[in-house]
Amino acid sequence: MTAAAPSSAAVPGFRRNMVTICAMTATIMQALDTTIANVALPYMQGTLSASQDQINWVLTSYIVAAAIMTAPVGWIANRFGRKRIFIVCSAGFTVASVACGLAQDINQMVLFRLLQGVFGAALVPLSQAVMLDSYALHERAKAMSIWGMGVMMGPIMGPSLGAWLTETYSWHWVFFVNLPFGIVTVLGLIAFMDETEQNAELRFDWFGFAALAVGIGAMQIALDRGEQLAWFESREIVAETVVSIAGFYYFFAHSLTTPKPFIQFAIFTDRNFISGCVFMSVMGLVLFSTMALASPYLQSVIGYPIMTAGLLLATRGCGTFVAMMLVGRLMRFIEARTLIVTGLLTMALSLYVMTGWTDQTSVPTIVVTSIAQGFGLGLVFVPLSTVAFLTLPNHLRTDGTSMLTLVRNVASSIGISVVIAQLTEGGRRAYAVLNENVTPFNDAMRMPDVARLLDMNTDAGRALMDAVLQVQAQVIAFARDYQLVMMVTLCAVPLTVMIGSTLKTLRTQSKAAADHAAVMD
């Protein structure tokens, strides 16, 4: 493969640095909003006079809107120009965030969260495409390290920042915090970003988009509500599943037969891009499912207050930061697949340690395990982001970034739903099994110290026994969840054979860039 010379956008300098900052602020702004509102839900519920089901739509509406609107980002950017769409989406997301903070009732909040999701869907794929275009191929590992910090740190720091803002000020500031990021992003993009070529001849595939929107929307709603409604015991979940399957069927049937689908399936002819999608789905599942488990474990099982739990969760981000600072340089000497395998095994080891956590697990153990897990996540994320676009043609890059984001979002939704469902059901089963052993014939129950504290002939003793059983059942259920995520991570290790050599390609591109610079001089 002949290496292309770097474009003017890839030339280092003040302009490129400013575009990088804008892309990062957009990424952080959107990534934070995937989790920052979670901890504020109880406070919102009272202010907005909403029921438990209604307040959950604050999260669901954002997720559904963002998932649906991620897919057509590539077409929209190609049709109207990347800079114009990036500015419109950044401004729209910022305005919608402020509107969320000013919402007076649950209907307004859900409406503004829908708008947030619509505008926010484009921010991550567009920022990644901008970063890829702003750096020459031999510098893309560094670029993906910078960009990846925003994507990875948003979900990790979201709960901590949300808890601090809610307790220190009010839940409104969970949304107002986006205002400075939005202003910086919009002004910076206007001043420093170059517009891409617009293709006015592109026509929108409305049927394909509608079918995919129905498929994704119905699936997201089913995943979100499944645990509350006992999954397929509910007619609603069955109906949503059927609608989702029908939507995906018509989307693929139509897209594979129409001459101009709005998603360019040519991106799936690139082996490296397919590899990136596979590992991005694993990353989405591991990152968000473990995050969904860690917060309730620290608060409900061990009993830490919300601020302490938030700080402990943030330690995983420290490991991620360190890995991302190192991995850009390591990719000059080590194959990407080697780094990905190392990261997956590190994550699997940390998950194995977490299967042994109890309600007595010490803070140092939690911190070391979290840092190791974050380090593994960082080792995987940057190389796979680089590999995915290593050989993808430039004109398919925006489509590729939107598809990669969509894959991560869908995988994270599935992962969260599966682990939460297993946690709930596993807790019930473990409690039932443990409760069977609470009998007068159990020798352990007749030990003097146990009998004195857990006297089953008194109300206090029975209440204390129930509390002990509840905690132990939760410990067992969490351990099984961590074991499941660990097995998924280990199953991904053999798939690294799909990834080709990156060192050869990067060295070829570096030589081409040097030769081009010499010619220009």
C-alpha cells in the first residue's frame, strides 16, 4: 500500500492544537452526560414531581435519541460539511443542556434530554474524525491517546462529578456544567476548523434510516425496561423485541439491495475496521457494565457514602490516564495486537480479583484493582482506535467513526442490561439458597456467639439475620457478574489474530511523511 502524504490539516502548529482542544471539549462534554445525571435522579424526582418510572426516562430518552442519531452522522457530515454539522451539534447540545437545567416538570426534562441525545450523537464520531484528519498516520496513536482520554474519562468521572455538583450546589448544575465546554467548542470550531467538501448530490435513504431507528429504539427501550418488567414474561418486552427484530431485518434487507444506503457498507470490507468494531463492542460491554456494578457495590454492599464511592471509582481513571500517556509511544515499538492482548489479560485479572470482593474488602485492594483495570482499558482502547482506521480510506472515515460509536453504545446497553438482570435474579437465588441453611439443625447457628447475636426467637435477631443474608446474597450475585464479564474479556483474546501488523504500516507512513517534508523543503 502506498502511503499518502500528509494533508495541511496534519501539519503541527497552533491551528491544529486548537482544533484538538475543541474536539476534546466536545468529546468530554458528550461522554460526561452518559453518566453524570445518574446520581442526581433521586433529587430530580422530587423537584420534578415524577414517579420512579417517569424519572428513568431522563436516562432512557437520552440513550435512545443518541443511539438512533449516531448511524446517519456520516451521511449528514458528507452532505452538509463536517465543520457546519459539528458547530450546529455542539451549539444544540449546549442549549439543550441549559434547557435541561431549567426544566420545570418531567415532560420538559424528557423533551430536552431527547434534544440532547439528538445533538450529542454526532459529537464523539465527529471529534474522532477531526482528530484522525488533523494528524498524519504515523501520529495517530498519539492522537487517539488524547481523544481516548475524553471518551474513557467521561463515564468514569461522571458519577463523581455529578455527586459533587449535586451535593455542593444542586442537580441543575449537572447540566449547567456543559455550558463552558460548549462555548469553547463552538467558538474554537468557528475560528480554527477547516470545512470539508460537501456532496450536494447525496440523497437520504429515509426507509433505511426509519427501519434502523425503529430497530435501535425498540431494542433500547426493551433493554432499559426489561429488568423492571421481568423480561419476556411481559407482553411489552415481547412486542418491543419483535418490533426491533423486524426493524433490523428490513434495514439490512433494504441496505444490501439499494444502490445508495445511508450507511456505506464498504467500511465492512476493511479487515482492520471489522477488528476495531469487534473489540470496541467488548470495550463498551466491559467499561459500562463494570461501571454499572461498581457504584452500587461500593454504596450498597460495603456502605460507603456517595462521595467516597465516587472518589474510589475515579481511581480507575488514573490507571487509564497513565496507560494512554504511555501507549502512544509504545505503539512505535510494539504491535497493537500485543498491547490489546496485554490490556485484555490485565482487565481479566482485575475482574478475577473482584470476584473475591466482600463487604469487608479494604480500600487499598479496591484502589489497586481499579487502577489495574483502568490501565488495561487504556492499553486496549488506543490501539484498537488506531487499528480501526489504519487502512480505511479517508472518504469513509466519518462513516467509520459513527459506526464505531454506534457499536460501542449498543454493546454497552446490552452489557448493562445483562449484568443488572443477572444481579437482580442472582441475588434472589443466592438469598433463597442461604436462607435454606438458617435452621435450628445448623451447627453454626448453635454456636454461642452466633446464637447470642442472631437469636431467631426475637424480632431483632430475625431482622439482623435477614440483613446479613441480603448482604451475602448480593456479594455472591456481584461475584457471578464479575465472573461473567471476565469470561467475555478472555473470549476476546483469541480474536486478536484478526488484527494485522501495525508497525510495518506506521513505519511506511512515517517514511512517506519524511520524504514529503524533504520534497517540500
